[in-house]
Amino acid sequence: MTQRNVIIIGAAGRDFHNFNTFYRDNPAYKVVAFTAAQIPDIAGRKYPASLAGSLYPEGIPIFVQDELERLIKDLDADECVFAYSDVPYHFVMGLGARVNAAGADFSLMGYKHTMIKSTKPVIAVGAIRTGCGKSQTSRRIAEALMARGLKVIAVRHPMPYGDLEAQKVQRFATIDDLKKHNCTIEEMEEYEPHIARGNVIYAGVDYEAILRAAENDPDGCDVILWDGGNNDFPFYQPDLMVTVVDPHRPGHELAYYPGEVTLRLADVVVINKIDSADYDNIQKVRNNIAYANPNAIVIEAASTISVNKADAIRGKRVLVVEDGPTLTHGEMKIGAGIVAARRFGAKEIIDPRPYAVGKLAETYRIYPNIGNLLPAMGYGEQQMQDLSATIEKTDCDCVIIATPIDLERVIQINKPCTRVEYALQEIGHPNIDDVLEDLIAKMKK
């Protein structure tokens, strides 16, 4: 059989997982390159030989996605596998057209060859877009399980932005572990809330090795909680699949890849943010759920907010800082910070774009529709410095921090600040406790 040359089109996450689970030890294929998008400073590196296996003693180079046509020609690629998330269908097929026009096949991998079976029960949380409320849903599920005396080990969708060899398997049990592993702001936003609630959380690059470590965690493990990223479907075979949808972006549940996959896989669908969404938009989302997954249990929930210094907002000119990926490829125009500014009577929401410096200014050029919000970009030291400098330059009375972590702990902010926190609150029944009962009953048999 002729060996097929493959390029995996990715963003330092699903691409590496697909390689590890299907291509790494498969002599029928030769992965000649990865390409990178969405995340800055990924291209120009190599997927290291120590992770790539015996078939790749030199490792595998990572190039920018813009070079795709040249790579197909120069590397004689037979197939390009699309392997990243939270992109509209027209973008996926546009990329497919580029690949086909360059002479290669274009493909998408499903879960048959990429999901790993655990020895423990797995509850997976995904979403149809970045910023729907996966993290708060994961935290609510973890708290419900812990209240029943179960030991929950969370595993987060990959965020390997640093040394890939060092990040093969990462375990976070204390806040000090965030510093030990040189975490970016984006990583801290996902890991710290679990740590603060007493959960151990794993992440990294090799998700079979991560799963086996989590199953045998020294603190014990009763349940694996898959905390998804973007709108990707799980790397682990779930016993219960929970997907979060967002009525602030009605219709996106059927228009973005692979969010619709995640919706169709769901046992439970959570319609979040109904406290701040229009009724017509909520109804459109309900109709789309009924169309795509009529057998799913539907939970309706509010994304409740709390503010530690409401007086800092009332009558003030405020700068709102939100989670970076939610604003960039998540395309959100309203988050907890904007909701808080409106509810607590801010005089004005200041547009930070005229004050943006360095990599923050570049982010606004790449994502011109962010609007008058400041994305908390922190993939590297320079971005964190630019974030601090942009906040310092912005002419405002108060900074509303609406990120999952307290930015004042990781960057210098020399202005009055107030922090917004948000949590999932189910409305009526069914709720999270209801849908967990059957799974917990099976676990106790």
C-alpha cells in the first residue's frame, strides 16, 4: 500500500490529539507537517520527536496556515486534515476549496478513531461556541459531584502554548502549580477556578497519558470531568455529554464547526444566559435543538453575576476587560462585564482601541469586530505587558475585570478595579442534579 503524505491543519490542540491517537504509529500515513492558526507564536516550532514516536525521529515541523498551498506542493501532500475548532462552515469549506485546488484531499476526523475510553466514568462538557459558559457549567457539575462525596478530576482541552515536551502531562493542584508550569493568562483562566474549588485538573499534549495519570491520581479519582475548549467535541468517550448553547448567538449552533457535532452528541443541552437574552432568540435556539437533537434533555439556566465593588461602577466611565478567546474567535459582543456595567449604572463604556499598544493593537487589526471591549490576551510575556500598558493608557475611572481569574494578581493595574464573577443557575427542572442522578446511581452499583 502506498504511504499517504498528510498535513494536519490545526491550532495546537485537536491537531496534536488526532495525530497522537490515529497517525503517530500508523505506517500507512506520513504526517509531513502541521499548520497553525488562531493562537500566536505556534508556527516555526516542531512537534518534538519525543512525542511524535518512532516513525518521526526528527519531529514534525509546524508552519503558518497561510503557507498551505506551497506546503501541499513542496511536501507532495495527498491529504489535508482539518483539526481545529470554532470556525464557521463557510470558512471550513473555503479552506477545503484551497486544498482541493492545490491537488490534495480534504478531510475531517470524527470521534471513532480519536475518542479514548476511560476506566472511570466520564462527564464531558462542551459548547457550540467559545464563551457559551462551559467553564461555569463544568464548575457547577464538579460542585454537585463533590457534594455527594465523589472525587472529581478535571481534564482540560489542550492549551499547549509553551514547551511541548515539558507540557506532555501537566497536573495542577495548587495555585503555585500555575507558576511552576509557566501558565499563560488563558491557561490560568481555565485552571485556577477548578483549583480554587479543591479539584485537581490535568492538561497538556498527550491525552492518553493524561487520562491514565488522572485515573490514578494520588488524591484519588471517582469521576473524570472533561472541560472542553472552544466548541470541540471530547477527546474522551463520555458517559454523559453536556453541551452549552448561547441565545446571544442564535443560529450559531447549526453554523459553526464542530459545534453542531457537539450539539448532536449531547445527552443534555444547557441553554445558558436566558436572563439576559431576547425571548425570540431563546426560542430560535430551542427550535434548533429540537431539530438537531430532539432526544436531548434541555436545561434552562441563567448566568448570574456578582460584583465585589458595585460603587466603583455606578456613574463612572468604565473599561471592560473580558476573556480574550471569547472576544476573538468566539466573536462575542456582550459578556459579564458589559452586563455588569449596564446593570450597575456605568455612565460610559470606554472604547480601548485608541489606546491599544503592541500585540493588543495587532489583535484589534486581526479581529476588527471586537468593539469597545478589551480582550485579556496573555499568550506570552509581551502580550501581558501590552495588556497592562493598554489598561494604563486608557482614559477611564474604573476597570471592570470580567475574566475567570483576577487580573490584578498577574499583571500590574494602577487604576481602581472591580471584579465580576459569574455562575450557572438552573431555572426549574430538569437541572444539573437531576441529570446526574442516573449516572451516580450506576457508579454506586
